[in-house]
Amino acid sequence: MKKLVLLMAMIALVAATYAGTTLRYYNKDSKDHEFKVTTCGNHTEVKFSHSTTSSVTIQGCSDAVIMTEKGEVKVKDGDKVIISDGVVKVVDSL
């Protein structure tokens, strides 16, 4: 019984760690944007659809770095971002 409880706790911890970074975003631009992202030491890409308010989940840790042409933007799970003229900006609300 103790082994089962310990195993379940470990699974829950791993699942929480690798759940990812979920962002709520508003892309003001009339074109889609795809940016390179680093999270947990892994590299991936994330796509933001044009003229849309939506959510996107970046698989990995609860924080990530989005690489844009204008520089790097650090984000964490639950952040809200606005994309305008290809610039990603973390904001308090959409």
C-alpha cells in the first residue's frame, strides 16, 4: 500500500513538472507568427494564429523563453501575451 501511494505521488509530481506552459494570447497582426521556444532545455516552436485571441500550450516546464526577432521574452504558465508587429509582450490582461 505504501508503495502504491508513493508511486502515485511520484507520477503526480512528474505530471505537474512536465505539464507545460499555457499562455493566453491576442495576436493583433494579420499574419500567423511562429517562434522558437526553449523550455526545460528543449527547443521547440510555437505558432500564434493571426487576428485571434486564444490559448497555446508549450510542452515542457512551467516557464519558457520565446525567441523573437526583437529579442527573448520570458513567460511562465498562466501569462497573458499580446503580439503586435511581431513583438511579444507579457501583459496583465487581454
